[in-house]
Amino acid sequence: MDLQMFKVISSCVLLAIFFVSDAFAKRYDITADIGQIRYHDADNTLASSWRGDMWFSLSNPNQQPNCKTYSGKYAISVSKGNETAISMILAAKMSSSKVIVTIDDEVKRAGSVYCQLQYITIK
């Protein structure tokens, strides 16, 4: 095989690997109610890997992402220190408003199997 042919085949293989790896990730825009909300105190001893982090669950979601559930509901992790998202989640919960939660089911909380929040919209 000559060098030119090798370069073409190598490029095709790399492109195929790139597209296959993205084929399994899926973006979800999930309309749901806010379920349970949990904050882990920064000094807690019961779930030390979650210190200072929080998550919320989705009630009555209109889609079923590939995310871990907690008590039968999808649990979505919120980045540490994201006060804006936390405020929006609490406001939606208190007003019983639906939200649109956007996630990529391949993006998980660091060191965890829980999906990570990408966007949240209050309807």
C-alpha cells in the first residue's frame, strides 16, 4: 500500500471512530416536575463524595434518558456552586412549575453515574 492510500484509509478510520463515539450520546430536553431536592452538607460524613453538592429528581418526565435513578426517579446532579440553577430549581418546586431539563446522557457527575445538568428552563 502506498503512503497516499494509507493516509486516506487512516483518515476514514479516524472519522468513523469519531462518529461512532458520538452515536451513543444523546441530548435530552426533558419536560418534568421537580421532585426531590437534596443538598449534601459540606461537612457530612454519610456521603462524603457528595460534600457540598446537590441533586434533584424529575417527576413525570416526558422522556426516559439513560440516567441513574434514585427512589425510581431520574436524579440530575448540579455543579457545585451553581447558585443560579439551585435558585431556579427551588423556584420551580415552590411554584409547582414544569421545567425543561437538558442533559447529555454521556455527561455524568465527576466520579459518579448520575447525569449532570446542562440547562434548566422554567416553563
